[in-house]
Amino acid sequence: MSCLESWPEPVVRVQHLLDNGMKEIPECYVKKPSERPHFKESATGEIDIPVINLQDLFSEDDLLRQTTASLVDSACREWGFFQVVNHGVSHQLMVATREAWHEFFHLPLEEKQKYANSPSTYEGYGSRLGVEKGVSLDWSDYFFLHYLPISLRDEKKWPKLPVPCREHLMVAYVD
């Protein structure tokens, strides 16, 4: 199992656990009931995830822009996430980017570890978001990178493999 020295506890990648035949979820990934999400149900009994139309952010009408910004703020505070429509990113680019990152996460662990994050920056390949010892961990591996503002961007942290990861990131910026 992989242990990165700068973290307060060993960092074991979730994919590594799964690939090695794990039969039971380790206790460190089980959240206390008070830490688990609580979903609001709609009148139909379905979970009603916020959907935000970003088209109005590009409006010349200040009120429309402020209303959209307020909806984003509210969704972040109440849900922690939201679905976006009319964002302007091409469907083809989204599909190609998803495929490239899927390919990255299926590379050998040794290759992905070249981009491992640290407590000083969450940027890179990681499995934990906190540096506090003994906290409940999220059941996920991720790759976090700064894209904008450009002043925070560090392309040395962007993976070299698979090649399309870098290509799609640059296309998204140019477009």
C-alpha cells in the first residue's frame, strides 16, 4: 500500500483497495451519521438537485447576472454542488475529456503517483482532502488542478499521459 510521507496517515488509493479484492469498506471511509448528506425531496418524492442556467451570466442585464450568481451561491451553500446547463462547452469536448481522464485513472498506480498531491496543495492526483488525522475520508480518487486564473496554473502538475488530457485542457482554454 502506498504511503506518502507528508500526510499525517498513510494514503491508500481507493482504486488500489478495489483492485486488490477489498471485501469490506475500511472504517476510515464510513462517515458518522451527522456527516452524511441529507437530501431534500421534491413534491414527487425525487431528489431535486439544483439546475442552473449559466446563459444569463453572459447577459448585459445586471439583474439577470446577479440572479444567476445568487442561485450558484445558494446551491453551493445548501447542496455543495449543482448541475449546469447552457455553459457553452461543446458536447464533443466534454466526451473526449471524460474519456481521456477515464484513461488516466486506469493507468498503473506508479504512473498516477508521479502526480500525487500533498497537504500543501490539493493539486494533483489524490485520495484525501484533509490533513487532520483520523477524519472520515471520501470514497474517491481525484485529480485536482488549477486551470484559471492562469496565475495559479502549474502545467508541470498536469499529467503527461494520456496525451489527450493535456490536449483537451488546452483546447478548452483556447476555445
